[in-house]
Amino acid sequence: MVENLQSALSSDGFAAALRVVQTLRANDYAAYLVGGCVRDLLLGHAPKDYDVATDAHPEKVQQLFTKTHAVGAHFGVVIVCDETTDAQTEVATFRNDMGYEDGRRPTAVSYADTPEDDVARRDFTINGMMLDPVGLTAQNIDAKVLDFVNGREDLRDGIVRAIGDPAVRFEEDKLRMLRAVRFAARFGFALEEDTYSAIHDNAAKIIQVSRERVRDELTRMLIEGHARKAFEMLDATGLLKEVLPEVAKMKGVEQPPQFHPEGDVWVHTLLVLEKLPAGCSMELGWAALLHDVGKPPTFRAPDPAQPGDRIRFNGHAEVGTTMTRAICNRLRMSNEETEQIALLVANHMRFGDVMEMKPATLKRFFRLPKFDEHLQLHWMDASSAHGDLRLYDYAKDKYENAPAEEIKPALFVSGRDLIDAGLKPGPRFKELLHTIEDAQLEGRITSKEEGLALLRQLTASDTA
């Protein structure tokens, strides 16, 4: 921890924030680091960014620094760009928030006189501490903390607790309910009892938050390395059924035990989420969550009239793909993100046939965008079910040992060649190109001449 902290204190971001604090203090203003950067430093983590709280008003901040950007001057927030490193520091004036009409932004603010007043409006105690960065070392950090909300104690005890009345904090900004879950999962903390109860009681209000903000919080949960705990907590608090009702319906949907000894669709999905690595792409994270979203609506119980019949989910990948696109669109994901997530869901069952695929089919399979993520999803899926990884090992070996020029070679015969042969574009035109490409991928033709000979053979049979 000490080594990580020393590294953070040597970073450009910390140096820039320190210069901001020193400049403000040199002009007789109070200034401290505040929020998540303080929490992370106390945990021995490197903060992604640094925030400063001060009693200087925004116009004064802009006068003191050459490169600034007023991102929220109405709320007392100015970005200061460091002239040496271009690192950015968010500088916020001590303030009191005067009500929240939209469940996100304060209707108005009044500037506060003290750090204690400013902290009282913030979300959680672990994010409500301030820190004096001047002369800060790994050895004296505890003495440099200003803590008016017992955040240091909650940080030591592993508790996420709202500052003040949790119901009031969540009414101010409903997204804080999702943030509470994300912080608890990310740090392995527990939700404090009153904070948990307030989330549970107000979970239905999360739909008042913009879909983009909900999407971003859920995505962070999926890619930060603690997805299983996050989604278990979303379920326990009642948030899951509000933000992703399709996923909540996985609970209690039984699966055939010969393929899924682990349990129902929800249990299986949690096991898959547990295997998501920190830093994975958002597309892989969402596909891991949604790969079996088509199972609840396609569930079919065993037919008593057919001995040996079992639970089936016929067409669940196709149904799930349609549902996935709808979910992604609802959450305002980009077209590119939506298509990649949908591709992962649509193709996750194809590995079951991988050993029987013709060489041409297999190579086309390998052409799927980001095929390594298809492999990774299959590994997580199989590892979370029967545990048989033979299909994964086979596909991985074939993929890694197939030269790129074999997976997608320059074609011997093109559409231009077919036009030159007197053929017109249409279904048969497309079929001929596909058949000749199959022959090339499978090594049955090895030159353009052989490809054209095959074309003549195929078209001759059309007129025979």
C-alpha cells in the first residue's frame, strides 16, 4: 500500500492538484483535495482524477489560473488545466445545494463558508473526506485528513454509508443508489443498514434517471472486476428488476442438470459474471450478462409423454439477440456497441458445432469481429456450467494456428469475374461466389485458373 501511495504522490495528476491548492492558499483561500481521490489515496490506490474544494468563488478561480474551463460555474465548478503537464483538476467552491428538482442537479446553490458545510451535501462518507496535500507523504497521510463524517472509520470497516439521511441523499440524485452498489462491489464493502433500506424503499424511482446515466453505471459494474457482487446487490436491493427486468426474470428458470449442474439461469449468469476480468471491454461485459437473456421466454418443460425429454430453450440465442438489441437501444448504446454485443449473444451457441464445421465454415466463424471475445465468452459460459472445455480448446487451437491469410484470403474469383463471364448480380450470383470461396477456403482450388474452371463447371450445370 505504501509503495502504491508513493507512486500516486509522484504522478502528474497529484502534482497538478497540489499546484492548484498551493496557488489558492497563496492567495488566502482555503483549499483541499476532496472526494474519491482522497478515498483512493487512503486505500493505497492511484486516483484517476483529482478534485479540489475551496472557498474561492468560480470567478476568482478563473482569475488565478491561465487555462480554465467553466464546466459548471453555476454550481461553482471550474476545470483548471495544468500549464506544465495538461493534467486537469476539478475545482469546486464550498457550497450548499438548495433542492433538487430533476433528481440530479441542484436547483440552485449557495456558497458555504466552511469545509464542513460543503461535505454535508456529498453522497457517501467514504467520499466525504478532505485531505491537505501540502507536505503529504505515505507516512503522515492520516494526520492530513479532514473528516467530518466518520468516513475514515467507514473506510476501515468496509461500509458504504450515505451522509446524513440516506433517503434525502437518494431523493437529491437517484443515481446515487446505483453508485452505492457499485462502490460496495468495487471495494468489497457492505451497504450500511439504513442506506440499504433507503435504496430498497426507493428502488422504483431509479427509472427517473436518464438511461445514459444508468447505462454508464451498469457498464462500470461490469468492467471493474466485481460484476457478480454488483449484480447480486442490484437484485437484493430491488434495483435490478427496475433497470433490467429481462435479467431479473432469469431467477428461478430451471435448466437441464446434465448440462447445467450449477443451477438456474440466474445462478449460471452470476458465475459467468464472476469470471469477467477487470478492464474487459464493455461489449464483452454486457454479452456475459445477456448471453442467456432469451432463456426465460423460450423455456419449455419436459414433455411427460416423451420419456427422457428434458428442459429445452429452443431458439434462445436468436430470441436473446433480439432482446439484447432492444436493451442496448433502450440504454442508448451506440450502433457499433449494440451490434458487437448482439453478435456475441447470437453466436455463443455455435461453439457446440465447432468440431463438425467444414473448414470453410470454421474460417468464416473466425472472421467474426473480435473473435477472441467470442472465445472468451464461450470459456466463461462452459466453465460456469458443465466445465467441459474440449470445444473451447479445439476452437482456440484452430484459431491461433490459422494464419490470417487463410482465414480471410484474397479471393481467386471476384464479382467482376462473374460479370465478365456474363452473369448478372442476384441470388445465384451470390451463391456462386460463396461456393467458389468455400472451395478456396477448403483447399480444393489453389489458383485463379482453378477458380474460373470451377465457375465454368457450376454454370454449365445450370444450363444442362
